[in-house]
Amino acid sequence: MERISAEEALNIVLDKVRAKQTSQNIQLNEALGRVCACTVYAPIDNPPFDRSPLDGYALRSVDTSGASPEKPVWLRVTGTIYAGDACTKRLEHGTALGIMTGAMFPPGCDCMVMQENVRIEDGGTEILITGPVGAYENYVRAGEDIRKGQLLVEAGERLSFAHLAILAAMGFEDVSVKRLPVLGLFCTGDELAATGSPLPPGKIYNSNETLIGQRMRELGFVPKILPASGDDAGMVAAKIDAVIEEMDGLITTGAVSVGEKDIFHDVFKILGVQKLFWRLNSKPGGAILCGIYRGRPLFCLSGNPFAALTGFELIVKPAIGKIASRGDLAIRKQRVKMAGGLAAKPVRRFIRARIENGAAKFPAEHLSGQIFSITGCNCLLDIPAGAALDSGGEVEALLF
């Protein structure tokens, strides 16, 4: 297969993967960031009753008509309504009720006056009003925030803390969400040593499992980690075959180039995987192999950490975004200014960078095996083949 562009590769994959259709009901406090599976309408008004926004006195506006400092109105206080009280007794002419913030207005009341705007007499049994109070002044009507039948959340929206608070205010205990896809992560390589163990000569610690796994968690997915494996095509094929039915997709790292131990070409043959493409015409991350096995996508990334991350951002992230109905994981681009210059190279490059104050800063070294300079990286600069860029020049950035 010839090398293809990242855009062509992504289109091939997106044409093959399908959104996961099943849903589940989960508690609101577990639903942050999940995709709502159905459109939700308000079952009640919010607030569900007319209520007071302040502490003061509930009264009838007509009883204050003509009130002035020279000719005040006296009202008899017949009690107090607290937040949470169910008030059904009608407010009579010439009377007032003390009322607390959030409390239900009584029938017959159409306004309230703040506590600091009245004079209290006779130990709190009477109040003096020195000015007229308008109808529905300081008055929160039922449904002022949300009306019964109002659209709250559309199917396909990702649930934010605000969505969940609204659903809680409507009395919902749980919500229907799309099931998270089960995504496997399988790192391979004879050179890999487990973290936490002594490092034998010639070995390296398996950072890819953490790099890609935690990036997946950052995006809202919980990867199913398969124990790392050596470069044995038969053994790797058997492991994949044993678990693929439990998954909606599998991501691997390592063994996808052209060396003697780059076993995934043989793994694909052993399993009969439908190969979609192999290799991009860009660096790093150009060594990427993708296929479909039993209806599930296999994303085989480079073993070099930054190359693996680049392949993940360019191809895997938007693909699993489609599987999870997460439109926010599609490729997002922005024109940015370079905070330094780059010499021309014959191949398209994706350079790790950080956008700060409108300018993209990037490390001096861009080797695909380097991991420290990923720290703080929030974009990839798309450097065209043969392009030399000066400081201050504009370039397209793919945002993390």
C-alpha cells in the first residue's frame, strides 16, 4: 500500500466505524461528560410555585395604594412563611405575612416588600409601609426559570455539570446515556519492562501504556488494558482473537514498521484482518496500520511515544469519537503564529507545540522517541512538506 495523507486515512476509518447504539440509565452523579441518549423535556415548572426572592413581607399591592411617608399604611402581620412550608391559606385584606427567601407565596398575595423597607411595630405584629408596592414586585413566578415541557437536553449532547444540575432541579435521579465503548489498549515489544520493577540492560519501561491510556481517560474513556506482550506474531494474534469480541475497538503500540520484529503485518495475516491502510506520508506517526477484525477497528500505532501520540490524535481520537457519538473529538484546527523558525524538510511534519498568547512555542528537538517535551503540549503544528517557516509566520495547528 502507498503512503496516504492523514486526512485520507481518517476518512477511510470514519467510513468503516459506526456509532455505538446501546444506552443505559445511570445516576446523575456518574453522568458528567457522558452523551445523553434521549431528548429530555421538563416534567414540571421551575420554580414549581410562586416564591419570594428575598426576606420580607408578603402582601397585596392594592393595600399599599397611596402609601407615602406622610400617609403610611399599617398592615397586621398574621404569621410567617418559611422556605419549605406549604402555604394554602389566602392572604386577607389589610394583612401581611412574614416570608423568607425561597418560601411559597400565599394565595391572594401579589408582591412582597423587603424587610429593610418597612417599620416594625408592636413586637412584630404590625408593619408600616411608606410607599406603594407594585403588583408582582419582588415576585418570582412559577416556571420563571424553566417551563413544563421546555427542552432541557437534546439527544447527542454531552452532559455538563449545568445539564445535570438542571435535571436534578427537575427531580431526575438518573439519565439515559450512550454506553461507553469498550476500547482495548495492548502494548507490544520485547524491549518493554513493567514499571515498578528493576530495569534490565537493554530494556525500557513501558510508558506507552500510560501515555495513551491516560490520554484516553482524559478524553472520558476507560481503556481495557491488556498485559504487554513480546514480539511474537502468533501469541499476539491469539491474544487479540481471544478478547476482540468483548471490545468496540483495540489500540496497539509497537511493531508496525518494516523491521524484522515488526510483527503486526503477520498478525493481520494470521487473523485475516481487513487492512484499511498502512503508513501516512507524514512524520512522526507515519508508521500506523489500521484494519477491521470481526467488525471492530484495530489501530496499530508506532512504539515511539510521540509517534504513537501523534497517530492517536490524528486518527484514533476522531474515530473513537464517532464510535462514542462524541463530536467534540473531531479534528479542530486554528491558524497560529510561530514563536520560532523551522527549516524546510521534504516530508510533512506534525510538531508538538504549546499555544500561549496567540503564538505557538515548540521544543528545539522533535524526535519521535522523546517524551519529556510532550509536557505542556496542547497542539500539533502542521508543517507542509518543503516549507521553511520564519518566526511570526502563520501555520495551521491541530488542537488537543
